[in-house]
Amino acid sequence: MVDNRIDVLKSILLDLHHGASPESVQEQFDKHFKGVSALEISMMEHELMSSDTGITFEDVMSLCNVHANLFKGVISDVNVPDSEQEGHPVYIFKQENLALRAAMLRIRRIIDNLSQPDSIEFRDELIKGLTHQVGLLGQFHHHYTRKEKLFFPIMERYGHDAPPKVMWGVDDEIRELFNNFKNSVEQLPPYDINDVSYLFEIFAKEFEEMIFKEEAILLMILLETFNQDDWLSIARESDTYGYAIIKPTAQWLPHRESFEEKNTDKEKLREGSEDKTTTRTIDTPEGTFTLTFVPKEREEVIDRTTPQIFGNGYLSVEQANLILNHLPLEITFVNKDDIFQYYNDSVPAEEMIFKRTPSQVGRHVELCHPPKVLDKVKKIFQLLRTGQKDKVVMWFKSEKLGKFVYVTYAAVRDDRGEFQGVLEYVQEIQDFFELDGDVMRDIK
């Protein structure tokens, strides 16, 4: 039955992609569906993008709002009581959207006031207030980044790879629209307030649509799919990426049952003879049961403190880890199968130039980047994998840090010259520009 519904959804969406009017498609949809789950939408998008229909995620993205309008009012809610607790990632996500909506209302009101002929004597004060509210609204970047870096990796592990691709692409389009609006505000005056209003409304329309997609589709998929451990990992890593306008006022600590073995009168454990046989006696209302078994041998644990042969000398695992964490570089290793396998802890996560969190480990490298830079990522890996280059370097001035950043992508090859992966190391080099003189060897 679910498969049939998904086939109908696919057929309706294909009609839309092939030029059918939104009105006729809505009529088909209303005839077949009284409700649709977010999971069905995700499965439908996945099948559309992975089948031989010729539809790509760019196609789905271009009609994203039309799709969302199709489902408005009919998406089935998922009731997960935990998600309404203060501090839960879903609770925080929704609270941020409320705060962002409030900032948009204030911006619209200030723009309306600036448009009035008699606002000239209050213009400077109004522009100052508008600039402040635009700064608050711009914090939606933290909201989007948490979604992209924490929600999406777990979704992909559960097989929901289509919605993240589509949504990340739309996120970047919204960021661009916001930057256009923000730049116009920074030019007030002499920039015309009517032009500012026009750019704001273009942004606002897409931004509001995304809020609907987040709360009615994305969160419904997550609530149907994620378990408590998934949400706990998101809660632990959220501080790294920051929050939009609001900050959590409480830590989410769900009730967790302990399932560790307990030695009670109902369950008595006694060791057997030298053959290591264990007997377990369990009393139940139906009688006493005796189970006899040989416990599994404890697996050997790697000794992290004893030095081992390591390159040209000896290091313990612990020492190697400490050395990597003390390098003045942010290091990331992607293995030969394009899987993000390791990053070091040279600085706290919230201070990283390129932020990394444990949830990204094990993810395909292409899924760790927004769609707009995928071609560049693929090109770098192709150059390094094929041996056309051993290193690819880039640098840029970070406006946020006010410093120069130097990035190196290096091919990692074994003794036989076979490609084993890519090592990325990121370095802040502003201090190099500020060296005083040709030499400094004295200890200050």
C-alpha cells in the first residue's frame, strides 16, 4: 500500500516536472490523498532522483516550493513527547524559527516607516534599528549550518539522502538572497528604500517557505526516523555551530533506563569449574530455568600507552594522538573510498576555521559540502587521485576572523605509490604577514 502511494506521488510529481500546471496537479493530489507522511515524501524524492527519469536534485530543487505547496495542510504529524522538552534539538529549532519570524516582522515594520514621507527626521535612528535587526536575522546561518552538519549526516545514514541535497541547495540560494538584501541596507542612504523593500520581500518569501519545509517535512522525517541517541549526539554537538537569536536555557536530559546486569534474588549468577562454564539460574512464576554457557573471551584492548614502532622511532597511540592535537593545523583525513575518517582537536570545535564534529566521521566527503562547491571538491580529488597533482593549495582572507587562511589538500600515498586518501590541513597565517625584521632568534 505504501509503495502504491509512493508510485502515485511520483507520477504526480513527474507530471509537474513535465510542465503540468500546479492547479491540475493539486487536483490529482487531492483526489488520491487525504494525508501524506514526511517519510513518503522523502522516499518519493529519493526514487525520482535515483531512477532513470532523468530528474536531478537541481530539478527537484527548482520546483521545491511548488512541491511544498502541494503538501501543505495534508502532512501527517508525528507526536514525539520528548521533542517538546526544553533543550531538545527540535524544541530549539522551532524556537529559533519563532525568533527569526519576529525579527522579520520588525524589519518589515521599520522598512514601512522609512518609506513614509515624514520619516526624514527619524531616518538615522530607523536605519540604525534596521541594521541591528538585520544582524539578528543573519544568525539564521547558524540555524541552517546545524541542520546541514548535524541533521543531514544522520538522515543519510538512514537512507534519506534526497531531502538533504535538495534542502542544502535551497539554503544556499536563501543565503545569497539575504546577502543581496543586507548589502542594500548597508548602502542606506543613498540606496532607495523601495529597492531595499523589494530585495527583502524576495528573501522573505523563500525564507518563510523554508521554515514550512523544515517544520512540516524535515522535522517530521527526523521524528519518525531518529532515535534518542541520535538526538543526544545532536544536542552535544550543537554548541559548536551556534544558535540563531535564542540560546538554550536548559540542557535536555532524557530519562534513560539502565539495562546493566543486576545480581538479584531473581537472577543468580555463579561461576562453574575451571572450564569457565557459567551457570545462570532464573526463577519465574512458571518454574526455575537453568542456563549453562561459556562466556565469550574478552577482546584484547589496544594498549594506548606503550610505545610501538612508529615511522623512524617509537610512539604510543596516546602520544601520537597528543602530537596530532598539538600541531598548529586543523587536519582532516578522507580515505581512498572518499569517506571522512579523521580530524584532530588542535582547537576547541567552536574555534575551528572549518568546523568539524564527530557526526561527520564516516560520511562521504561529497555529502559534507554544499551542492554549490561539489564540482570543485570532485576536481580536487580527481587531480590528487590520478597523480596529476600531489597538492592543491588555496588561501583566502576570512572576514569573520579578520585573518588569512591557508588550505592545503595533499594526496596520501603508501610506499608503493598507491593512493590512500587526501589529507587537508588548514592554517591561519596572519602572523606570518606581521613578522618584524629578517630574523628573530632571541627568547623574549
